[in-house]
Amino acid sequence: MSKKRRSYTREFRLDAVRLVEKEGYTMAEAGRSLGISANLLTRWRQKFASERDADLSGPERAVSMEEQNRHLREENRRLRMERDIIKKAAAYFAKESQ
């Protein structure tokens, strides 16, 4: 019995990639919520990134880099906050178990 290969519209693939790039989801989170593998999502992201790089030139590319930099700073802030919460929770449960 062979599996039928699912096909996705370009719009669906772009929306999936936007979840990761704009909304700050990880590949695994976005993949789980959409019912696709993180590897497939990674391939779509690489494909669209290479298309975008080919389309961009000069000032437009600088704007894209600024946007990416802003996104990475926001993700860094979110990850630090998550790390701090986990540290506090670990300390709390370590005290509680003594």
C-alpha cells in the first residue's frame, strides 16, 4: 500500500514560513500546529529565502536585513525570558523537595 503524497499550495507554504519568520514560532512548533514535519518547513523556508535573495537588490536587501535583525532581537528577548522562568521554577522545586 503506497502513501499518496500531499501537495500544498504556495500560499499555504508561505503562511507556514511566515509563522516562523514573523510570529517567532520554532520550526517544530509551527510544524506540529500545521500537521507537517519541521524538515519540510525548513526546506520551504530555504526555498523562499533563496527566491527572496534573488529578487532583492541594494536598499531593499538592507531593509530585509534590518527586519531580520529586529526579529532575531525579539526572539532573543523571548528566549531569555523563557530561560529565566525555567531557572526560577527549578530553584523553587529544588527548595520544595528538601
